[in-house]
Amino acid sequence: MSRKAAVIGLTALAPVSWGSTYAVTTEFLPPDRPLFTGLMRALPAGLALLALTRTLPRGAWWWKSAVLGALNIGAFFPLLFLAAYRLPGGVAAVVGSVGPLFVVGLAALLLGDRPGARSLLAAVAAAFGVGLVVLEAGAAFDLVGVAAGLASSAAMSAGTVLAKRWGRPEGVGPLVLTGWQLSAGGLLIAPVAFLVEGAPPALDGRGVAGYAYLALANTAVAYWLWFRGIERLTATSVTLLGPLSPITAAVIGWAALGQALGAVQVAGMVIAFGATLAGQWTPRQPFNTSERKSEKVSMDLSDVAVRR
């Protein structure tokens, strides 16, 4: 149980990190450049991991990496930022919080995991709790923004389930797989960003620092932890950690940006956090049996050293 708790805790750091994206974007980055921001999150991080691991895909993993990179990065980032720019932050977060429901359905279809009542209830409760945290009365609903938000959530959910289904090649760690996906996704975003938004904007010191944080901590490290968690936990369990992202964003907004946080928001945090905890309880399979294999595999950074 302690091993599973450690894996859950490390995986949870990913959505916690993603919860800082809104504050960093609004306080450090140039406005109205969602595609360029997505590109700067993905491609530098992916290329850095490729340089670190010095491992390229082989055989079928060329197209599998491209598919996963397109779903988890290349489609997810632009659609996510499109929703964020067309919707109030709270509406965008609520639309994105339906991800666990998508994963429950896709896991049943592609992994043969029958959704239990606990998983479904936790997914619904998480979306409801997130709604209490971030949704403002009278918030506007833009149909394009809502469609983009739902599509981004569906893309990430499909990528999560496929990553669970395909696993990873023998001898390749999550760090390598993360680099493949970030690079593929970044290369997919690049031409679209330059066609739609034109040349990159001029950056000051704050912009450089913001993009460096997003590329390294918020993307390279966070996605490594996320894909590592997908490998060791069930797809539903991992995606039910997602509500930690809007909860973190709300806390940062209150603590650092002076945003109000009332009793309703606190109640929503409790509900969403409780749903997150409930989603980690899997009595039938307390820890994936496939994880026994991981005991025989060296740590990813050690693998990197050996390959060097």
C-alpha cells in the first residue's frame, strides 16, 4: 500500500504543477499567443529529453509515439488554450473536468475495465466539486469554446487510455516515452502556430522565465510523472487526479493573485479532493500486477546513464 501511495503522490504532482499554468500565463507571458505558448511548452521540453536519453523510436513505436503525441500534446494544447481564450476560466475548467468520465468509457471499450459505481460516482463528484470551485454565476458559454474544451479533454483522455493499452517498448523508460510524445506533439503544433499567429513575439526576462518554467517543470517533469503514473496505476485512477489542477489554480489565485475564495469554493475543493481520493481506492486490484515487472527495471535516470 505504501508503494501505491508513493506512486499516487508523485503522479499527483503533475496536475498540481498544471494548476500553476494559468497564473504563469497571465503574469509572465505575452497575451493572445495560445499556439506559440503550446509550442514552447512542448517542443523544447521534448528535444531536451531526446538529447538527454539519446533514444529514438523503433518499428511500430514511430507511429504510436506520433499518435500519443498528437492526442496528449499536439491536439490537447491548442484546443485547451482555445477554450481558455474563448471561455471564462471557470467554465473552461468545468468543461475540462469531464475527462474522468471520458476515460471511464474509453477504458471499458479499449482496456476491458468495467466501470464500477465508485468510479462513476467519483468522476461525477469531481466535476461537481470543480464546478463549485471555479464556476461563477452568470458565466457565459461560447459554443466554440465549449466544443474546444470538450475536444481537448477527449483527446487527453484517449491518449491516457492508449498509453495504458500500449505500454512502452522493452528497455524504454517513461522518460524516453515522454520525450517522444512531446517532440511529436511540438512538431505538430509548430506549423500551425506560425501560420495562424505569425512570427514569435519579442520576449523580456519575465517571458523567458515563464516559458522556461512551463517547458521544464510544468511539462517535461510533469508529463514524465504523468506517463509514469499511467503505467503503474489504472487509467481511471490517474485521470481522477486531474481535479487537483483547478484546485491548485484556485489556491494560487487566492494566495498570489488576490482572488476571492469563499465558503462555496472551499466546499467544492473538499468535494473534488474527496472524489480524487475515492478514485484511488481499488480494492479488487490494490496495485497493478504489471507493476511487479517494474521492480526488475532500473530507474529511468540510471538507464540514461547506461545508454550514455
